[in-house]
Amino acid sequence: MNVKAVVFDLDGTLIDSKKDIAMAANKTLSELGLHTLPEDTIASFIGYGGELFIKRCIGEKNIDKFEEAFKKFKENYSELCIIHTSLFPGVEEVLEFLKKRKINIALATNKMISLSKKILKHLEVEKYFSIMLGPEDVTNRKPHPEIIEILLQNLNVRPEETLYVGDSEIDVFCGKSAGVYTCAVTYGIGDIKSIIAADPDFIITDLTKLIILLS
């Protein structure tokens, strides 16, 4: 591979955000008089964007509460998103490696981009990214390839010069549809069986293995 750009997913790939998301979701459920959920159950709903996440949290029988729940969740998560959230091991090392190699670093996430930037700024790694895109920037969310296609245009790189790194089948499908190389990490939120079934080009257990892959 002659990689000129590496695109990262956020939740479950660069950051461990499960606890803060679960706290905000359960605070929202409590405020609506609904039963709270285990952290792992809430984590399994992450990946397809905030609207679907909230719909899964409240359940089909409470769908009439969606608008209120979504509004409350955005308020709650904005307050709680940097309480426990941290970088996964090796993230700074990998970002520094890519910077030294003059490889473009980009972000493609289904998380609201305003919150993504807030978190990355708090964790002091926002400076590494050439461009960051979220659901506000596209018509079609991942796994649709639109977000990758826009990034490629902005970075002026070809699909065959790009590697997309994520933690779920959503990311693999998105990358494959965009024609870029795909790399899945196994330490995130995604289900390993689903990741394997999606057939990424690479699977790594530790983000620092990217350094070996790209050296």
C-alpha cells in the first residue's frame, strides 16, 4: 500500500466513550420515567448515529417519546461527554507516527461533529486531524460511503491511497463501498464475528500495529 491518508472512526476506535454515553442515556431514560439499561446493552446500540441510538434505548413501545428523548440526550451527553472518555492505548503514538510520515489524518464518524471536536480537543489530539466529518456534513450516514468520498475530495487523494480504520462492520462496509483499504480493530464496541463476516483487508488487536502495517 502507498497510503497517503488514514481515516479513523471515533467511538470504539480512538476513544473509549461507553461509560459517558451510557450515563447520558440512562439520565435521559430516568428523566422520561423509563427503565435504565446496562452499560453493555447501551454500548451495543452505538454506531449508526444519535437518532437510531435513542430509538433503540427507549424501545419501540415508547417511540412517541423520541423527540423529547433525543433532545434531552443531546443536552445530557454534551454535559457528560468528557467525564470518563479516554483515548485507547497507542492512539497518540500512532497519530504522531502518521504526522511524522506526512500521512493525512481524517475523522469519519456518525457522532455529532461538534461533540467529536469537543472530546478530541479535551484529549489534546484535535491538532492531528486535517479534516473531521460527522453526520451534519453528509446526506447519508455510514455505512453509506458518502462521508469517505467527501474526505477523499477534500484531501485530494485516491481511494487506493487511503486506509479506513474502524471497530465495526459499519466501518468496514463504508470503506469497502468507497473503494478504500479497510482495517478493523478488535478492542472496540463492534462484535468480532460481525467484523470477520464483513471481511476487512486487515484486522488488528492493537492500534499500534498500524505502525507496522504502514512502515
